[in-house]
Amino acid sequence: MKLLIKNGRVVDPFSGTDETLDILVSNGKVLSINKKIAVSKDIEVFDATGMIVAPGFIDLHCHLREPGYERKETIESGLAAAMYGGFTGVCPMPNTDPVNDSAGVTSFMIEKAKKVSPVRIYPVGALSKEQKGEELANYAEMRDAGIWAVSDDGRPVMNSQVMRKALEYAGSLGLLVIDHAEDINLVAGGSMNEGEVSARLGLRGIPAEAELIQIRRDTALSRLTGQRVHIAHVSTKYSVEAVRMARKKKIPVTAEATPHHFSLTEEMVETFDTNYKMNPPLRTADDVKAVIEGLSDGTIDCIATDHAPHAWEEKMVEFDRAPNGIIGLQTAVPLAIENLVLPDKISLKRMVDAFSTAPARIIGLGDKGRIEVGKEADLTIFSLKKETLLKKEDIKSLSKNSPFIGRKIKGAVMAVVIGGELHRLREK
Amino acid sequence: MKIGKHLIGIRGLSKADITHILDTAEKMKEISDRPIKKVPALRGKLIVNLFFENSTRTRSSFEIAEKRLSADSLNFSASTSAVQKGETLLDTVLNIERMQPDAYVMRHASPGSCKFISNYVKGSVINAGDGAHEHPTQALLDAMTIREKKGGFEGLDILICGDITHSRVVRSNIHLLKTMGANVTVAGPATMIPPHIDKMGVKVETNFDRALKGKDVVMMLRIQLERQTKNLFPSMKEYYLTYGLTEERFKLAAKDAIVMHPGPINRGVEISSEMADCRESVILDQVENGVSVRMAVLYLLMGGGEDEASN
């Protein structure tokens, strides 16, 4: 059966399209894109009037926790959350147990994902064996099994020689290196941003410089090696400036920002609610402004969730003892709409780019991030007018660690199309 | 006049609240001088002293305050508790909660832990020190002592010197003293002063001699021996040389200045023996006032009537 997405506002940053069009899908692929495509009996119609139709959204940074931490999340529950959040593909980080530093773990994740969800996964392999930051993992073996990038994510690579070799070797194999840029010695066990609020609350602070220093190192090594480096979750004004400056010097660096870093500030920590504890930590209003400017001018290429599920009992503890992170797959799109697009801080096209075209380009998914005749039909369909009320029971993740529960957020994902299959996610 | 349900911190208390607590504490002080040092104000109330961190002074002071108000108290310390067996803080508290306590006096190493617990219990939570966040009853007993010696707070120049970063005493004192109209300077090596502390309305000074000049109150903080390993200062000897309060240095302060310390003191580290024991030292007055202040806080939070207390 064919699928017709009718009368939606098609926004495709790749081709520059932004107009009301019909899209006909057949055999998993885009068959035609036209002003008016006739309806017939053998066509399932999705009326997208008043909605945005975009290339399928890809999350460059999430934690699916399987294998090893199935109490927090499974590949099945994580991908369900991804689909409800409007993502047609996600990149799970390697900090599972065992760590994804071998073809065995990579294959397990890919096979499992295929069984439980239509959402595509593009795993990120470990940069070093067991993420210890010492010896490089077997990149070629993992690449052949299906990884698209390498990273030690939550365990920053402190040894610059290891980072240099990772950039050189990954580059040789056509793999991207993603770095959680943070000098862990400067972090010194901190649990929030270092600033006025940490001074008052007596919580140990993490200075913005911990991130800046490592971004400077990474961009210096990128220049030295000529290899691409992608900076995960940029959270401060200084970091945005550092990336912008490196770009000006033609250093091949790309960057992402998370919805919480453009939506929330460090003042929230005054509640001591551990759903405001993440790494990098929530920063100041100035930092939020700079991150948004970075997203607007393209210094920060994309929006990634850093979806980090943690079990209820793990988060229901003293603030400085709680694990970092919040779930984010189901709130990313509405948060971007409410905080970026509707207040006119970035254009709709830039937002779609940040969620689809840019991540696809960064990770090297040639056919994704675009709506093109003959290509696989992965689409994200959303509304700028509908509201998302995040209720606990609507959360598909096994973990419910979100500070947005109970909050109404403007914007809502209505449906996704993955490989030509329509998934209606919400009543109109 | 109620001062709220919990006492999590000084932050949020008004000038009137603080004055009311101090006035009540002064009335309480007389009870400790009676031959029978007990009033029935909190008879039948159960107070749980939840100490997840070691404390002698603060815990004893609270216990005595509870006894003088006729409350029943239960001491719970982490070393003998289920915490050792891996129980979470919340589970520990929820278990105790079913024994129907009317208040918790809690000390814990994590900032915000008292606030966290206050969301899940029926009774009052009194913060007896949560990490480097707040230690409100310490600031109140300090204030009571300052008011006794100086008559008030308006325009007083107060110096707090030592490990500002790790001190809950400092934060509660800053909130209190600023609210009451005093000028506060914090001093110490920059390794032990958190950036942005000036945004709390205090002056920051790293030169101790300069900091001491003309101060009406000099409050020295305990230097914890284990900090040395974290490069906060190279040695005890060097600390004493640069930031130890000596008789010679104290001459820089105002003529009638007083010396304070929340204890326990390290003689020869942050303060010389002579200074600890000198006429200007009010360190033991602070300890004495601690009982009165804690009686006042327990009494006000747990809703006793004014008449009962003065009985």
C-alpha cells in the first residue's frame, strides 16, 4: 500500500524546500513530491494540513543502557521513546555493560533494535578499550558490525596522545570522533555549575573552563591531524566562542547542544531536585543565550538529547550523590519549538536542519536528512500549534527522570514515517 | 509568631524572624540557670536526632535543648544504622517516619539533604548542618552572642576567616548578618574561597592583616587537617604563619573587638592558644548560647505557646 502525506508544509533544509506539498511514498521510498497528488483507493492518506513535514530526525547522542543496565532502559523502551519523540534514528553511546568496544556488542545492539522497533540505530563505539582512555578499541571490527562514530562519552579522554591517535586512526577508517569535552581534574567531583548559585548552595562547582580547555585541546588536535572532531553537548558561552573561532580557522570541528542546555539555567538547582543534575551541568542565563546564538548561526550544528535514563531509586538521593542526566527523547522537539522557533530565536528551517540534515551529514548518513525522490522515506511530522503535556504515564522510557513532567510545552510530534511505514503518535 | 515549619537555612528568614528567634532564645537562657532546668513545653513530642556525620557539640547541644523542653528524643547515628547496610537516606527516613516523630534534627554531608527530606515527612526538619550549605542554628547562636556583646548588628564590621569553600557556618552567617545590617568580609587563601561568593554581598580579602583592620568581630573557622592533601594549603605551619590569629595580629582589629570560633578549635593552626583563651574570646559563650538558641528554634517550630515557655 502506498502512503500519501497530504498538504503538509514540507521543510527540507537539504534542498531548501519550504512549501506546502504532497509526498507519495511507495515500497519504503519517496515516489514523488508534488503540489497536488491525486488520492486513490490503494493509497493510505495522512492529512498533514497545518503540520510540518521534515526529514526524519536523528539523535546523535543518547543512552539506551542495553546491554547491562536494563533496569534503567532497554533498547525496546528507548526506541519507543525515540519514536514518540519524533526520532527516526538514534546514536546510542557505548557506555553499556559490557562497553560497546567490540563487534559482538555492536551486533547485539543492532540485531536487538531490528527486532523491537522500526527506529534505526547508528551505534557509537568506544574510543578506547573499556572506555579506559588508554588503548584504542577495535574500530574496523566495530565499523564492519555497524558503528558510525567512536566516543568515550561520559569518560573524557584525558590523555592527549590517545586523543590524537584516535583522531588519526578513526579518520583513516572514515569514522567520526565525538568527545565529551571536559577536564576531569578541573571537574574535581563537582555536581553543578561553578558560579553564584554553587557558592551559595555549598555544592561543588564545575567551572566553564573545564569544558573550554578540552574543546581547545580537541580543536588543536583536529588541526594537527586534519581530522574531524565533534564536540558533544556544548554548554557554555566560552565553549560556543571556542568552536566559532576554530570554525573561522577552518578547523573541521562540529558541535551539538542539548535541549536542557538551551531551556534551563543553574538556578533550578536551588530546589536540590536531582532531575536538574546533569553533566555538563546547567549553566547561567548568559550561557543559554550563547548556546541559542550558536544554534542560530550554525556554530552549533545540531540538537542532540543526551537522553540519560536512571532508575527512580538512583535519582531519589542526595544531590551530590545522584547520577547525572535526564531523559530527553520525548521532550526535545517541543522544547526546541517552544524555546527556539516560536520566540523566533532560530528559524524553523534551522531547527529542522539541527535535528535532521546536520546530524546526518556529521555522522555520514548520505541518504538521510533529506526528502528526495528515490530515497528511503524517513519523515518526522510535527505541529507548532499543538501542545505536549508530558504525563508520567506517557513516558515510554523505563526511567522517568525528567524535570518536565507535568509541564505543558508548545509544539508536538504528530507522526513519523520510517522506511515508508507511517506511525501515528497522537490524535490531531 | 511562627517562623515556618522547617528550619532548613537562614536564607529566607526575615529580620523580624531572626529577631524573634533571638528574643525567644534570651528568654530560654534563664531556664538553664534554674535549679530544675526543665519546662514542659514539648512534653509528649518525639524528636529524632539524625546524625549522618559525626558531631559532638551540635548533637549534645540539641539533646540538652530537647531535654530542657521535656521532649522525648531518639538518637540515630549513621555508624550504628542501616545506612551502613546500604539503605538510602529516603528509606531510612521513611522508616523512622512511621514511628510518628514530631521533628527531625538532621546533619548530613550532602548540601540540600535536609531540604530533600523535608519534602517527605510530616514533622519539622531542623538542619543541623548539610554539607557546605547551611548550619542555621550555628549562625543564630553566633548572632545571639554578637548581640549580647555588641548590642546589635547595624553597621558592625565582621570578619570570617578560614576555609570559606567548605563551610556551612559561613553561608548561614552571611545570610544572617547581611539581613541584620552588618558588613561581612571573608578572608583566607584564594584556594579556599569560592569564586562568586562576593555575589552574596560580602567583601573578599586574601591578605589577613588587611582583612583584620578595624573589625568589630573576628570569627575564625576550623581548618580541617585533611584539606592539606587537596592543595588548599601546603602545610599547617604555613597556614598558621599567614592566616593564624595571634595576639600581634589581633591588634589590627577594632579596640573592643571580640574573637569567635564555631569549634572545635585547632590551637596553633587557625588560632593561637593565647587568643583562644583571651578576655576578648567569646568562644565558650557561643557554646552556652547554643542550647538557648536550639531551645528557641525547637519551641517556635513545634508550635508551643509563649506562656508555657516562661512557666
